[in-house]
Amino acid sequence: MIDLIILNRNLRLRDNPALYNGSSRSNYLVIYLYDDAYWHANGKSTRQLKFSNDCLAELDQGLKKFDSQVNIFEGSFDDLKVWINNNFDDFVIHINHCTDIGYFRDGFLKFKDSFPGKINIYDDFGLQLNNFDRDSWSRNWNKIMNARMFGNPKKSQYKDDVKLSNFSNFISKFNDSFAHLGSIQKGGTSQAQMLLESFLSERCKDYRVKMSSPAQSEKSCSRLSPHFTFGSISIREVYQALNQFISKSDNKSDLYSFKKRLYWHCHFIQKLHTEPELEFFSMHRMCDQLRSDHDDELIDKWINGVTGFPFLDACMKYLQKYGWINFRMRAMMMSFASYNLWQPWQKTSPLLAQLFTDYEPGIHISQVQMQSGVTGINLPRIYSVTKQSEDQDPDAIWIKNILPQLRDVDPKLIHASELNDLYTPQIVDLKSSARDAREKVWSIRKSIEFKKEAAVVYNKHGSRRKRSFRR
Ligand SMILES: Cc1cc2nc3c(=O)[nH]c(=O)nc-3n(C[C@H](O)[C@H](O)[C@H](O)COP(=O)(O)OP(=O)(O)OC[C@H]3O[C@@H](n4cnc5c(N)ncnc54)[C@H](O)[C@@H]3O)c2cc1C
């Protein structure tokens, strides 16, 4: 009997249940499913693929120590099913669960159902896949985080020649498409370990304050998000390292803030797992009536950073280059699109997701909906671009660095976006658009019908921990 270990987004050696359990008989084959259509589906992009390939490269090297390697299967889950049935009689499949976009989920569920009794699916992060109960979710999450980690895989003795590409042949074909992505984060477990160590030992100092500034957060946030997305380190490993470190740290309150966010990671992904329709519909369905039309030209200006608001445009250009920006700026960018421009989140969300190297559908879609006022269980908050510009970059140094054409302009004029011929005209009036948006959102929230539906949403998705999700 052979064990077939299928990899998707859990690209690490340690604390990888599919790899650990699948290797226990020492007769295993590791297969990475590369599906080109997946990388073009809702919110996916080349920068994410590059990061994922970095992680795979390190995993491939790591597996060599265990007489194994990453074999690449190119095609869909359907194609993989046919290939497995044609090539093996006696096998067990091992795969980690992954909460992802509809394209992945549909393929994965069909694949799973094709192998009754021959497939083992392992839990992912702190998600609770079966018999999930919101009231005990938080307690169970703690248990999962404190459980013993899975060790390295066993050596493989599998010798048969399978006709799949090896990793070095596979990776070479991406050289050209990755050439312009030199500024995005590099993937791989060693990078994740370095980030974790430097964050715990020094970078976390004043994390709680610095996380809101686009300039300071670059260093003072952990920057682990793409590593969680592609699983180059497990949340449990980070959680346990943090717990060991926290008692001797001088930055306890910063580290407690960080710990909370590890919980949020799973809390948000659980929502998409529970209700996959959230990829396309608002959590509170009545909110889908709010924004029925869209304007491609406005959306285009927003995503390309030519809105006439220097701080907002600088954030977008920074994100385009580096593939990451801090929480507060993500929230402001989304709030601008949904409230000031009044565009449906279903149109804007995938465009923003494509720019994030760390695109994690469960977190992204929940946050997009929160920042668009469509969950029904969070109070709508409209970020003022002017206020964020003044608060987060008072001297406009960060803005000028990204938009050098404003080098000699008074910061006050930059914050107020009063720049006449010096800069792109404003595409919307900030104050009146925010006022209109507030009126429209609150007009539907008042009805009894809305409140009834909101209570149902809370039962399904609301956190039972008392805390705010704002920063
Ligand atoms: C509109 C919008 C879209 C977002 N899309 C994504 C996304 O696609 N992928 C993603 O990982 N995060 C997303 N976030 C949440 C947050 O902005 C990022 O997790 C964070 O900026 C990542 O940087 P970091 O790893 O340095 O964070 P840190 O501050 O160091 O936090 C550590 C980890 O905690 C988790 N975390 C932090 N903040 C949140 C949060 N508010 N909700 C859930 N988990 C959180 C992340 O896993 C993060 O890596 C989004 C936020 C908004 C407002």
C-alpha cells in the first residue's frame, strides 16, 4: 500500500499532519497539485504564486533529507483523481483541509467524495471542521493551540518511478512572470522562523502603537501573514513559541495583542468555512440591495491609486509594490471604495485581494464585509482619509517618498488634498459621499426585519469573546 500525500497550502515539514501521518509507513509519495486555473480564480494572483513557490522550494529541499521530494501534478482535482486511479490500486490519500475560494472548494469536495474510505483529511490551523459550536469554539481553539505538535516526516522508502515533474523543472518556467516581483516578501519556513524570532525578541516593542502607521508597521508588525496563508509555519508553532517567550519579555502587552490576533485569524476563517456563500453574498443578505450598480472607471482609479487623495493613493502604490500593507490602511482603502465611492464589495474585493501576497479568503472576505457595513453585526465605520493622513503621516514624509511630485508641497495641503494642478483631481467629495453613505446604511439597519436577520447572523458567526476588532 502506498500513501499519497497531497499538498495545497500547508507547505512545511514540521507540524504538518498530512505529511506526518502519511509518512508513518515510510512508503509515501508527496504530490503538489498545480492548477493554473486556480491561480487565476477569484482574488488569486502571480505574487501569491511566487510566494507559494518559494515555500515549496524549501520544502522540496527539506524532504530530500527524508529521501523524498515534491512531485508536481499539473491539472485540476478531477485530473488528479483520474491519474491516481490509473496509476495505483492500493493507496491511501492524505491531505490537510484548506478553507479557500469556491473554485478550490468545489474541486476538493468532489475529489474527496471520489475516494470513500481511502482519504484522510486533517484539520487546519485552529479551525473546527465538524460538530462546531460557537459557544465552545474559543475553548477548543486554546486546546488545539496547546496540543503537541507533529514532528518531521519519516524517511521514505518508496522507489517506483512515477512520471511527474520534479520541482526544479517546474519552477524554471516562472522566471519571466516573477521578474517584476522583486519587492514582495520571500516565502519559506526559514524566513518565517527569522521573522518570528526577530518579532518576539525586538520588533514587537510598541507593536500596539506602531501597527497603525504605514511607515512603522512595516517593521513592527510580525509580517507572518503570508507564511500563515501558505503554511510555511503553523499557527500552533507560533502560539507555543510566543507562550514560552511572553513571561520573560519586557513587551508583554504588545505580545498579548499579537496573541489575540492569532485567535482572530482562525475566528475569521471559521466564518467562511461555516458559510462558503460569503464569498459572493453579504453576511446580512439585505445589505446586498444597497449597492446594485457599479462604475468600472471609479474602481479602476481606486485600484490604480489615482483618486486625487495623496495618502490613499500612496497606500495603494505601496501595496502594489510590496504586496502588503498594515490593517488600518487596508480598512481605509476598503472603506473608501465601499462608502465614498459606493461600489459593491463583490467587485472591489477580488482586485484588492490580488494585490495581497497574504490573501487569505476567510480573513479577507470577512474584513471586506466589515469595512463595507454589510455584516449586520458590526457597527459601520467610515474611515476619513483626511484624518488618517494627518494622524499616520503628519509631516507627509511617507507620502512624499511614494509620490515624489509632491516633494515641495506643504503637508497641510497634502492632507486636505487641496492641490489644484499639482495633482490628479479628486474623484469624489469626501464629506458629502460619507454623509450619503451613512444615511443609506442606517436607513436599512433600522427596520425590525433587519434586526431579526442580524440576530441570526450573530448566532452563526458572532464572536463569544468580548473584544473589539478595531485597531
Ligand atoms: C480589508 C482587509 C483585508 C484583509 N485581508 C487579509 C488577508 O487577505 N490575509 C490576511 O492574513 N489578513 C488580512 N487582513 C487582516 C490584517 O490586515 C493582516 O492580517 C495583517 O495586516 C497582516 O500583517 P502581519 O502578519 O504583520 O500582522 P500582525 O499584526 O503581526 O498579526 C499577526 C497575525 O494575526 C492575524 N491577524 C492580524 N490582524 C487580523 C485581523 N484583523 N483579522 C484576522 N486576523 C488577523 C494574521 O494572521 C496576522 O498574520 C485584512 C484586513 C482588512 C481590513
